[in-house]
Amino acid sequence: MYVAVKGGERAISAAHAWLDETRRGDPALPELTVAQIEQQMPLAVDRVMAEGSCHDRFLAALAIKQAKGDLIEAAFLLRAYRTTLPRFGVSEPLETNAMRIRRRISATYKDLPGGQVLGPTYDYTHRLLDFALAAEGSDRAEAPQAEVPAGAVPRVTELLAREGLMQREEATDAEPGDLTREPLAFPAARPVRLQNLARGDEGFLLALGYSTQRGYGGNHPFVGEIRVGHVTVEFTPPELGFPIELGEIGITECQMVNQFKGSRTEPPQFTRGYGLTFGHGERRAMSMALVDRALRATELGEDVTAPAQDHEFVLYHSDNIEATGFVEHLKLPHYVDFQSELENLRTIRAALAREAMQEAAE
Amino acid sequence: MAVLARASGEEIAALMPELPAHERLRAPETGLVMVRGRAGGDGNAFNLGEMTVTRCAVRLGETVGHAYVAGRDKRQAELAAVLDAALQDPARRDALMAAVIAPLATRQTASRDADARRAAATKVEFLAMQTTR
């Protein structure tokens, strides 16, 4: 039952005006530009693009500004905006092997072809607040450059697969399911699971990945390889009929190497957990890879005992835009619902009181 | 087209002050392309997420030019479509390649090289450990 509620318009419009004012902050300070956010908060931009499931650095930066830095709200804004745009088609699958690498590390091999390239990383920093950053206009040293070594940078998983120690991925021409077109259904195929995880909430993925390490469906992972860099996106316009380059996007890829005790048809070998995300997001890609591997439990004949291995639990709760929508909808008027609950409770309490009086009388 | 896809509309326009007269077959329009990855890097394809793309189609004399470029720069898409058509004309091709494409390509290569050189400087040389022992 709905009861028309009117009378909030003036309050709402005043609330919005105040919201704008609080976004701007102290007017004596210069206003933050979208370009500044895009350039100087690149990791926030990357996260919003990943969770908003839409690669556009400027739009993500604008969303961050509009959302006053609330990254889930910003991802929501980006997701909403994408629904206003037509879909031209789908890209060719990214060739991450041909990535223009900024960072590439492996925790399984010290010396490997292509080497360990640290790139612009926070690893090995001391996590001490740098007060020099509080001073404006301080000069930063330019990053050094060195001769680029020749030679290929092969995948670690490929090195293992060549020895027969790494399970090969199933590679067919199957058309993957698309969550933007069809709702999630179970059992969910791996491509759909990967799409779901790729846009999942980083905190949720991190906590689930962490839970697998702490024994909830442990899969004993090693970081086979993390790659951060740029890949070319190719697309075949229907009117041309051949693939053209749309440009480059930044991505992060993580290949987790996990034990697998083998099955009746397969010898003991390593298996993969895979993480891929827009921008520079190592924590995100690693967490995704851990959860991807945990979700493969059933197909690898492992017992499903932990939350991270439970398809419905993981895939239904990973999306922070759906989650925030359902949690925050509790703020909306539930006056009628609540009146009925109240009525119910009063009736029960009255009945109990009557019974108690009767018992006392007897 | 790969070079034009990586250049901004402003950059292209600066190298091509006189835009040849053309007819818009499809005005610049922004939409989305679903970007795909592969499970494990080399397995079955999956949908990673979308990216904004702007397309444009023009007619230049008898020739049709098409452009699809990452992002929402409509000027870039239109200039790329015009150049796509113009570059199919053998009479204009060499001049345009030299005046527009080559300088953009040089700039892009320089930026990519600088990135690769910065990455190379962060490559770990484990041998250094042994020499200090």
C-alpha cells in the first residue's frame, strides 16, 4: 500500500544546495579541476573505471569530483552514465602478452626472461607520511631512464605450461555471457564470473581473497606474475570488416599459480587464478585472481566448504552498486511497512498480556 | 589509423590547419565498445568492461573515410575520418603522411620509448648482490 507523501521539495532543494556548497569547500581555496583529479589521483580514477565498468579517465575523474571523493558513488554515476550511450560492439580479446610493460614481477622465479621490472610501485616505500608533499611547488626528481633490454617477456604460466606443469586454459570461440545484457544465472560459467569479479567491489574481493589465504577454502597461491602496462584495443567495425586500433588502455593483470592435486583424468599440476582490471590496480587484480581460483573448486573436483568458493554468495554480493542500492534503500520512507509491523507487535503483546492476566486469575 | 587513434583532436588540428571540404555521412557520435579479455590471458574470452569510443564517417569527393577512436573527442574522430578518406587518395597521401601522420607518430614513439626507458631503469639486477659479497 502506498501513501502519497508530499511536502519534501523545499527541504530537498535546500539539501542539494548545501551539498553543492560542501563539495566546493572553502571558497577561498582554488577549485579542484577534473584534469587535476585525473592526473593526480590516478589510482582513484582507475578504481572508479573498474567498478563503474567503463574505461574513460575523464568521466571517472568527473564522477569523483561530483561524488566528493566517494568512490562507490562515483562508480554508480559512471555506471548510470554508460546506460545513456549506444553499444558499437565488442573488442577483439586483449593481447596481454603484447602489453607495453611498466611493471612486471614474478614471485615464483627470480631470474626469468624479461626480468623483474618494478615500475612505479608503493612496494618498498616506508609508509611514513611524507610532509614534503604538504608543501606546494616542491620539485620532484625526474625518474631515471635506462637502455631498454632486448628480448621477449613471456608469460610465467606459459613457461610452466610448456613443461606440462600448468593446466592449459580452455580456449574455444565460445561467445561469453554478458552481465550488462543478461542477468546472472547459476551455474555461472567462468567468463561470466570473471566479468562479475572484474567490476566487483575491491574491498569485498580483498576480504574474500584474504579469507582463502587464512584457510577458508585455501588454494595455496603464488604470484606467478603481475603485469601493469598498456595494451592496444582492436575493434572490427561492421562497415569495415577488419580490425582497427581504437587506442591504448592501461590495465593490470595477475596470474596466480595454485596447487591442484589432480583428478582421475588429469595428473597433479598447477592451475591458474586470473585477475584483470582497468588501470593500475594490483590489489584488485590479485584479489580477483584468488577469488577466481576459489570459484573453480567445483570444476576441479574440490570440496566447496568456504564462502569464497560459493558461486551464489560471491557473485550475488560482489557488486557494490547493487549492494549500496539495497542497503541504502532502507533510508527511504517505510512508514506504511513499519506501521503494519508496529500493529502486529502491539497485537501480539496485547494477546500475551491477556493470557498472563487469565493465568494469574486461574 | 593507429596513430590518429592515439592523438588528440587538438594535436591533429594543429598539424592540419586546412580541413578539406567534406560531407558528414555520420556525425561524430560517442558510444561504447565492450572490451574483452581472455581467462588466464590465453583462454576463453570474457567481457572485462566497456570503454567510450567515438566514431565518425565522412565523404571526401568519391572516397568514404571512417574513424573509431577511444574516448569522447569528437574533433579527433572527425579529423581521423577525414584523414582516413584523404589518405586513400594517392595524390594527397604522401604529403599528408609527412605533414600529419609522421610527426604524430614520432611524438608517440618518443613518449612510448621514454616510458619503456623508465621501466628499464626499475629492472632489478640481482647480480649486484653477488658482487658486494
